[in-house]
Amino acid sequence: MLEWTKQGVAAVASVELTNGQRGRCVLLGPRENPKGAVIVLAGTGSAAETKPVQSCVDDLGPALLVEILCMQERMFGASGLPAPEFA
Amino acid sequence: MSAQFNIDSLLEEVVTLPSLPSSVSRITELLNDPSSNLSDVAYVIQTDPALALKTLRLVNSAYYGVGQRVNTVEHAVTMLGIKVIRNLAYTAAVFETFERGSGELLHHSVMAGIAMRAVLEHSACRGMIDPDEAFVYGLLHDVGKILFYEFLPKESESATLMSHTRKLPTYLAEREVIGVDHAELGCRLIQKWGLSDQLAWAVAGHHQLDAVEDVNLRPLAAALGIADYICGASGVPATPRAIVQIDSRHWTAAGISSKQIPAVLDRFFASIGFVDELMRLAV
């Protein structure tokens, strides 16, 4: 399972894409918001590339995607899943 | 370390598999008998007041959503048909079994039933079983744990502790402490109850597909493992702080890729409102 940490209102975890690229997943809002979950990848030079999770579904393995979307629902969703506890 | 068993010595020396309630066994016989009719089934349900009550409460729950008040068992049987009634009877029987289990396990199992329905819809198993059967698959997938809680409480607790300290999935810790895991034990109980072979093997293989000899049944076991994983990722594992993992082969076997995940979870999240209602039916 991913190690999530709370940073302000966001939850952040290190992730590895299926192509081996590493980045951070940042959860900021509910699933209806396209920018509610993003992947931040180290770009060339000092620039970082930010992609909504919805646009890089194919680059995330199914288990990782389940973890991300379930955590997003636990934090920001209305379905009633238990809220996460952070260390 | 505790005594080690294999499944046969465990069943011979320690665990007595509970019988399916006689009324549910009789319903199973009737449903397998081409000369029987729905009135016969309704009569058997009516003779078991607890089963009749649970059947009516389930039929009238928002989860089943029949759209009108059903006040008699005969009406319920006529409206819902054989397959649904059979699954209602199994579900009611399982809820009785869960009266021995923990609240967390019941919550996890009901969630797994809902998750299994959502997974089924988008998996390669679609058509192998119907959605009501899928709910029973989820409800029963950890039934072996109830037997461990009842017959081997200390060993079960040791396995949980080992799972936490060594960051092992529970089923691997159970194998180390007891020699048998809950999936294998659950499979034996389901076989004893005379439920379908595909259900028994799906339960046996939900953590490890190799436990299912017939490769044609592995997709169902994989789908069940995925439903279990979704519950863990949703913060509702079978035991608090459980180590939640899934073998990557499950996704391939169930025919589910990342593309289908958002739709599976949409369906799952939309059904979570039924969980409390279904859990209340258990008591």
C-alpha cells in the first residue's frame, strides 16, 4: 500500500508508473474535479510536469489506481467510506 | 509456535464445520428438483420463522429495490424467482453464521459483496454468475475466518499479530501459525453446505489463484480477490490494520485493466449507502 502523508488539505504519496517513471500523487479534491488528483513527475531540467490522474490511467497499474481513487474518495467523497488516519 | 495442521487434521481434530440450517438445505434440494415448484420453496421458508423474517426484510430492503412492499413469503418467492430466493436464503443463513464473527468482519464481508457485484459487471466473469450470486460470493469469501475465531481464537490472534509485525498478508501468517489459511477452510465449509463448486473454488483462490485447480474457475477467484482488495483500499479490511495486497495476476485473470477501474469504483461507491441497511439485517 502507498504511504500517504497529509500536507495541508492534500494527501501526498510517492508512486511509480508502469514505465518505471517515479513521481508523487497529490490528492486535492473530489473525483468530479479533474484536478482533484494529480501526478507530479520530475520533468527535464527543474520543471515538473503535472498530469491529472484521469489522463494517465494507462500509466498506472490497476492496483495503484484503486489505491489512489479509494483514498481520494475517503478524503473528499460523499459515499461514506471511513476517513483515513495519517501517521 | 502453535501446533501445525493440514486441512484434514484440522477438520478431524479441531474444527467442526457448522451445518447449513435444515431449512436452507431443504430449499437447495427443492431447487435442484425439477418436480418441485415455487410454492414448495415458500412453504419451507415459512416454516423457519427466522429465515422468513430475514427473507422479507431483505426483499423489502432498498438494496433489492423491488419497488413495492412485499408482506408474504409466497409473494416474495413469486416476485423474485428461484435464483434470487436461493441467494436470499444463503445470505440469511450466512448472516446467522456471522453472529459468531466480529463486527469488522461482517462490515468487510457486506462491502465485499457490494464490491464483487461492481467488479463482476466489468470483468471477464460477467455472465458466469448473476449479480445476486456475486453478492453472496463477497459475503462468504472470509467465512473461514469465523471458524478460526471460534475454534482457534489464540492462534487466530497470533496470526493477526504476526501479520502486523512482519507485514505479511493474514492468509500467509495463518499458514505459518496454523498450517491452513481461512480461504482453504472457507472452501471446505462451502462444499459441506452443498453450495456451488465455483463459489467454493473462488473462495479457495481469492488470495492465491494457484489454489484453484480448474483454470476456468480462476477468473471468479481473481474477481473475488479484487473485490477484497478494493475493500481494504477503502479502509474496510477484514481486521484493523490488515496488510492489504493483491497479486498482479489477479487483474489479468479477471480481465480487468486500469481503464475499467474508474467505472468499477463508480459503481462500488454508489452502492455504499446500502451497507448499513444490509448490516442491520444481520442482527
